[in-house]
Amino acid sequence: MVVHVTTELAKVFLRLGLTGFGGPAAHIALMREQVVTRRGWVTEQDFLDMLAATNLIPGPNSTELAIHIGLRHGGWLGFLVAGVCFVLPAACIVGAFAALYTAYGLLPELEWILWAVKPVVLVIVGQALLGLGGVALKSRQLVLLAGAAAIANLLGVHELAVLLGAGAVYGVRRWMLVPLPAAVAVAPTALGLFLSFLKIGSVLFGSGYVLLAFLRGEFVERLAWITEGQLFDAIAVGQATPGPLFTAATFIGYLVAGWPGAVTATVGMFLPAFVFVALSGRVIPHLRKSPTAGRVLDAVNAASLALMAVVTFELGVAVITNAGAAAIGGVTAFLLWRYRVSSSWLLLGAALLGYLLRLAS
């Protein structure tokens, strides 16, 4: 039984790691489709509670959600398998791009692939929002709270402030945040990379834009290990490849210290996620039993969906700019709702379409 569960977790998260284009919102939508809708490993409410927990701890949200699911469905072995299988394919792909970049000084042209994939991501996230909204927004107060959270985020309020504010308003009166200690790297070595990324992974809340600010301050300004151009190339590769954007750490690690640097940077970036989930994963079911803590989870769930909705709206404005993108989105919506085609196949199909269009251009 344990072997079967572990094998199934490995299959699901390896597939997601290979096809998960589009960033955290898309990853969350893909995970929901696989573990809630298709397999029933967790309920909608459990999924929402785990999502709320990932939003309240530092690190890559979608990776932490994968680890939570593995822990809930497969115990401590599942905890390791789900997290590693989700991160490993993306890290290998990004590492390969870093090797090509170092050898030839150029990145593969991925603009056409991204152009075709983004409308598909938009539809997948929209479907997940509709499904999760029916569970999370279970009262008029939570609907209003979600609306207020979306407006606050659109006005520039930080994601963490929105989440904590929603929980405080709806559930509790006091919060205490304890800063984590930070390591300092002093030399361009694999160990130095590990310590720097361990620090970033331990304190980083927020989106990829926040990650960009952390990486720039650490590796461009403070340590001067990479240039501004190399940093933006690292972020571009992280966005253009499947899996977590945080695998930009793999790219930077390779630039600084080759494959040893790529490995240690990746471990340093993602290790805190495993630690935080291990500390919080078994607490979530108990929180749901407490009336006050349950209200906090409800509020954070509503605010989390509001943040996803804002991301989806902004993605839609940026992506649906011509008839071709609109057509891809329309076909995706039809296949997804009418025939329930797997999101993974839709993403792979869009990536192939983009590649063929690039060859024909």
C-alpha cells in the first residue's frame, strides 16, 4: 500500500514538474485538478486549508503545497517524494539551459512557446478559481472580505499584509511575527551559494517580483557574483520553463560554480520549504477544529483566492492582446469544460504549437 501511494505521488508530481508552466497560480490549479478533482486524495476544504498555510510561511508556495499534499496523502515518505518530484524536473531543465547559456552566451528563443502557453494557463486558473470559490466563499462576509483583499492588492498592498490583515479582521486580534536568523556568504563557492539561498528561502514571502528584488540585492549588489543581465536571464528561464520560478536559483548557481553550485543553490532555496511544511503540516487539521483558528483559515482562504483572481486578471490583460491568443484560450476552455482534457496535455499541446509557429516564422 505504501509503495503504491508513493508511486502515484511520484507520477503525479513528476508530470506536474514537467508540464507546470505559468507560475504558482497555474501550479495550484493543476494540483487541484490532479489531487482533488481526478483522484480525490484530499477534499476541497483540505486543499484550501493547505493553500492557506503555504501563504503564511516563507518560500515557494506551489512547492510547499506539493509537499503538504504528499505529507497528507503519503506520510513522511510522501512528503519527500512529492516535493522532490515537483522540483527536480524543473531544476534539471533550468540547469541544462544554464549550461547552454554558459557555453554559447545565448538563451533559446522561447517567446513563441510562452505566447501559446499563457492563454491556456489563464483558462486553467480560471477554472480552479470557480471550483475553489464555491467552497471558500461560503458566507456573505467572506465574499466581501475577498473583494476587499483583491482591491487592496490591486492598490499595491503587499500579499502577506493582505493575508494577515484578512485573518486578523475575521478571526483574531493579535499576531506575532518572529524574524528568522540569516546566514551570510562571503565567497563565490558552492557552500556560499547554499548559505545565501538558504537565507533567501527562509525569509522570502510574496511573488516572483519579490524574489527578483532579493536576488538582485544579494547576488548583484552585495556579492557581485553575477551581472544585472545575467539575473534577468535567470528569471526569464525560470518563467519560461515548467515548475517553480524559484529554480532561477539553479541557473544562478550554475553561473557561479557550475553543477556543484547549481545543486547546492537549489537545495538551499528549497530546503526551508520542507522544514516549514514539516513543522506546520500536522497542525492544520487541528486548527480547523478550533472555532477561532477555523475562522482565520476561512479568511486566509478567501484572501488567497482574491490574490489568485488579481493575478488571473492581470495575466488576462497582458495575454489576450490579439485574435490568436483569444482563439487558443477559447479552444482550451471548450476542451477543458466539454471534454475534461487533462490540463497537462493542454499545456504540452500549447507548447508544441508555439514551437511549430516559431519554426514557421
